[in-house]
Amino acid sequence: MERGIVRNGGVVFPKPLPLPEGSEVTVYVEPAGQDQQRPAQLSEKEYVAQPFFGLWRDREDMRDSVAWVRGERAKWQQRLSRQD
């Protein structure tokens, strides 16, 4: 992501962009700084009260989340390397 300042109807960047002269680009414009809305910060109490918190607490297969993730990754690797 690059940041620039609007001057005289154009965007001025602090340093030249690493693109050849005349390159066609697509630009997504979004104001930066204080005008930009920031997501609300939740306290710890508010965060753990969210409906997604503890969503899988009753899943027996996820009691040890680290082991579960390792197992899922192993399955993915088996699928990727399988020669049918």
C-alpha cells in the first residue's frame, strides 16, 4: 500500500513509484488519518461476551486445539501430495 497527498487534483507520493512511465494502474482511494472510522475497541469483558467466543467449547474433537490444527494440516498435505 502506498500513501500520498492530494495536490492540485493529483496524488503526490513521497517517493517515485517503482513503475515504468506510462503504466496503467488501478487505484482505490480512501481518506487516511483521523477522518477514517476505526472499529470500536471492546473491553475483555465485552469481547468474551460476543456470541462467537467459545463457539467450539463443546466439540470433543477440538479439546486440544493445537493437536486438532496439526491433524487438519496433515490431512491437507496428504490431499495435496496424493497421486490418484
